[in-house]
Amino acid sequence: MPAEQEYAAVLDLARLSARGDLPQLAHQLRRTSGCANPIHLQGFRTLVHAPTGQILHRYATDTEPGHRLRVACGNRRASRCPSCARTYAGDTFHLIRAGLVGDQAKGVPDSVRSHPRVFATLTAPSFGPVHNRPQSGACRCGTRHPDGSPVLGTPLDPERYDYAHAVLWNNHAPELWRRFTIYLRRDLARAAGLTSTEFSDHARVSFGKVAEYQRRGAVHFHAVIRIDGPEGASTAPPPWATVALLDRAIRSAARRTFVPLAQTPAVPALVLRWGTQVDVRPIRAFGDGSAITELAVASYVAKYATKSAEATESIDRRITERHEIAAHDLPDHTRRLIETCWDLDDQYPDRKLAHWSHMIGFRGHFSSKSPAYSTTLGALRQIRADFRAEQAHADLRDRLLAEGLPDLDDLPEAETLVLAHWAYAGSGLTPGESLLAAGITEQLEHNRTAAREESSRLAQEMEE
């Protein structure tokens, strides 16, 4: 943090302390896990005993710091809110893991572990040679670039690099994936001697995937792909469904998939395809010595579920006017990719290239799954919300009993009436609040790290 900003934050923190509600503010920020951009709400909630009109409990933001209640923003981007992104990554980890090892609480049987499953990576084609770090030898420019060099991923010859093809490929990558899944089912059916219609009576393909940006600005997909029985994870796959068959079908489907684009005044006709680098690895059970384990895959997917276009040093929020691009300190390659989105916006009016220029044209979900893969992010959030609601109910029940009021659990639901009104009152944090939230986030992360280390130590002692 620059000295000027740090000084302003300390002054603001002193102001908040003088206000007299700093402990209450810290408690509120801790409940958001140190969210960097919380939503502010104003309003009230009143619990009334309907037959008598007695007010059992009333909560209003009038008693909160600044007369506002702060709730977590829920943004998945780590660059926008590390705290909420960590929660999103945790949910994604459990979603992917449940589809690999099973989780009865999430509706996925343990038997899913025996289903054929692989970790596949599908990449973009070449749009022109770029600076790289080959495993042996130097880059094509004749230099051995160190890891993290800013030139990695940038074109050797920017004037000959196909920027239009690059942003259009990103923009249509979700459609490429959709068509890939169709071809995959067809290829599996053909290998099993079935028609596409008959295939659904014998097996189902399930997947969970995440998009990742390469340094050159092209997205590629990492996916857990699994073969289930006809009813999904709860049914066993047919005997002919093997990892080897799934491997061959993925590679075949990737070669066959394409999206044609008609010619425009600025861009010739294109046929968008996957790149030739298709990686398919079997997922092994934890503890068999393999690097591609269930936990490793779930952790990898969760990690990239909170990323955007950070690898290209792009902008993490939407660009509404073209002149805004000049206000950002961007690498030349990234700037040209973003400008190309704006240049082609009127050529492809239905693709919203300018709208998604901060994402280098990509307009799909960063993480997604097929319906039968495992649980949903919504279900995981609901579990967390239900747990917090149960805690709040228990706290309120104890408070009412302490005041000599009726036991909530003894009151019929029809006799309790909830009156509430909430209004949006802004978002964000003042400099002092940001400093306080950052400290809370750091403390929570320290506690998590200590817990992981202690768990690892105990596991090692048990093995010894």
C-alpha cells in the first residue's frame, strides 16, 4: 500500500475508533470474513406473535455502525475480493470432489469412484508464434526466457499475429465445448455399437470444467469427464465403458468439432477448432502414488474457478467506452486483443465482443458442469445458509427464554409473523474499514494455514 493511502487509512481508522463502535464494526466485518467490497443494507426485521400482537424480537440497522448492515459481496474473482473468492473456490472444490469420490450428503454415491473418469485439457489453436519456454533449447527468438518473463506468450511478430481469430475463438469457445460434448457422446455410442438415441439408455456422460487463460490470452478448458450409467452417478456404467475408450472418444471428438464463421468485410471466413494439444489423463484414487489424484484435480479446478484474465494482465471489470482502454496500464499484446474486440464489435453484433473485451472476448461461465455430475453451487450455498439460520434461531431462542418470553420451538409456525423491509444503501469500505478487513482476512488465513499444518502433522504421526 502506498504511503499516502496507508496514512489515509490510519486517519480513517482513528475516526472510526473515536466514533465508539469499532468493536461492533470489527464483528460485522468478521461475519463477512473480511469481504473487500461488502453490500450495505438498511432496514429491520420484526418477529411478532400473531394471536396477541406481542413483539418477540426486533432487529434494526439503526443500532449498527453507520446505521448499516454489511453482507459479503459474493464475487468469485480473486482480484476483486479474495475473501469471497476463497468461499467460491471452496464450494467448487467440494462440487468437483463429490463427483470424483462421492458424497452421500450431497446426493452422490461412493460407487462413483469406480466409474471411468479422466482429467482432460482442450486448448486453442495457434494464432501465430509466441515467445515461450520449451523444455529443451531456447525460444524461437533465440533467447532462453526466465520463468515469469513479461514477453512470454506475446507474439514474435505482432503485425502478423491473427488477433481477430484469437478473440473470435475465445468468444465462441463455449459453443465449441457444447459441440464437443455432442460429438463425444456420438463417438462413445459408435464405439459401443449403439446409435446416439440408444446411447442414453445405456450410459451418460457427466463433466465438470473450468476455463483458464494462457499467457497469450487464449482460454483453454480443464475438465473432469466421467461415464455413468443411464440414470447418472447412482447407476453403474456398462461393461464396455472404460478409461481407454473415453480417452479415444475425447481425442476423436476434439478433432471433429468445429464452428464455422461467415465472412465479414473485415474478417475472412473462419472455421474455429480446438488446438492439436489435447491432454487426457486417468484420475487415480488418492494414495496410489499418482500425481493426478482426485484431491489434486479438485484443488486444481477450484483454483482456476476464481480467476479471470489475470494471466494477460487484463482488466477485471467491464469496459463501457473505448476511450477507457487508454486509462489502463496494459501490456501491448493485451491492449491489442482488447482493441480488436472493439474493432470487430459491429462485424458480429450478436456476439457482444466489446461488452466482453475485458475478458478478451470470452463470454462463457468460468466453471460449469453437466446436471448429473454432482451437487450444485446453489445447493452448497443453501447448506451454508441453513446452517447459519439454525445458529441464528438457536441464539434468538436462548435470548427469548432469558427474557421470559415464549419458547420459539413451542410456537406453531402459523402463530409467528415476520415483518421485514430491506433496502440497498451502498457498497464498499472506507480506507480504515479496508485496513480492518484486510487484517481480519490475514488472521483467518493464518488460522487456516495453522489448522492445515496441524492436520498434516497428525496424519504423518498416525502413519508412523
